[in-house]
Amino acid sequence: MRRSLIGRIWPNATAVVLFIGFAFPVYWMFSTAFKPTGDIITDTPVWFPTDITFEHFQKAVAADHFWTLVRNSFTVTVLSVAASLLIALLASFAMARMRFKGRRGILLTFMIAQMAPWEVMVIAIYMLVRDADMLNSLVPLTIFYMMMVLPFTILTLRGYVASVPRELEESAMVDGCTRPQAFMKVILPLLGPGLMATSLFGFITAWNEFPLVLILNKDIESQTLPLWLSQFQTAFGDDWGATMAASSLFAVPILILFIYLQRKAVSGLTDGAVKG
């Protein structure tokens, strides 16, 4: 019984410690954003703010180019994720259902591309974009963000497509559906968890990406929020309340999306990883 009790206690204790370690910085960021300036700079930490203020959020929202950068971030993130999902749907169906020469080599290439660090290719990407006269444009960011998440999206959706029985698709085709119609009416509705998992991964990757926009977009009007946040000392000086408010606003879309999609995203990742 003692061993059984210890076996139940230590995993739960470990989970609690890890939760506190990961959740506390997020809590401190949000709580600092709502604290008055006096509670932020005091020598005695204020763990639970009693006087809540929205002054820091007002200052962050009123900062120069804030809403322009919000628009830019949403534009490149949504377009890159949507494009990667569209391409990955077609590619994953081909990889899972069709047999052709070089199929395994293509899968291996996707895996290598997924593992490759994009930071080492920044110089080559800069030269390509410069020669195409597209610096300070959102188009290259959208294209390269899509390419970043595309290998993972294809590999995950391929496993999910492979888990759908062929008989369902064949039955639909016997009933008069063409292959595209069978895919849209039979397979696509079953890919919901996989689509949510890959879209969540793609959104987080594109939303947080920093090196490419730092190199390609020097014009403030064409930058995104991560680069703006990295320059918080220039934007806010020593105003940590405004800095934490800006960071909180930056994190809110990801938190909302993760909370909404977390259950289906986890099931989509596990199913796509072990099936097919």
C-alpha cells in the first residue's frame, strides 16, 4: 500500500511543481499589467494586486503603430496558416492514399525540412527577397511562414487521413461521388481534430516568429508585434507596467486559441502521430 501511495503521490507532485513553474511567469505578467506603478516598483512584491488599473493597457494600445502591427501580425499569420492547411490537405491525401515512385523520399524530405533550423537560412532568404525587390513587404513573410509550418502540417494530416478507412471513401464513390466529392463529404469532416492541431501549431509558430521579420522588414509600418515587443525599452523606457500590458495583449490571442482548441488539438496530434 505504501508503494502504491508513493506511486500516486510523486507524479501528482511533479505535475504541480511543473504547473507552478510554467504558470507563474504568465500570472506575474498579467498581474503586473493591472498593478499601479507604485506596486510594481516597490521593494516588497505585491503578489495579489488589490488596486486594479487599466492605465498600462491604455498606454500600450496608444503606442505608435500598435494597431498597424496588430493588423500585420494577424494578416501574415492567418494567411500563412490558411495556405498551409489548403496545401497540406491535398498533399496529405496524396501521400496517404496514392502509391507512386519516390513517395518515401518525399516523406523523408518533409521530416528533414521540419527538423532544419530556419535561423541558419536567414541570410539566403534575405538575398532571395532582396533580389526580388520585396523587402519591407508582408508577402515574403507570409510565404516563408507557410513553408515553416507546412512539413509538420503535411506529416500530421497524412497520419490522420491514413486512419480513415478506405471503405468509407469507396462506398461514397460507389454511390456516385467523384474522388474530390468523396474527400470533401467523407474524409474532410473526420479531419477536424487534425486540422485544429496543425492550425494551432501554425498559428503559434507564425505569431511568435522573430528572426525573419527582423531581417526582412526594417520599415516600422511592415513589421509585426514580436519585433515591436523586443524594442520595449525604446517604446516604454522603464515603464514595466506598459511593457507587461503590451506582452499580455500579445499573448491573449494564443491563449484564447489554445484554450478553445486544446482538447481536440491533443487528440489530433496523437492520432496523426501513431496512425498511418
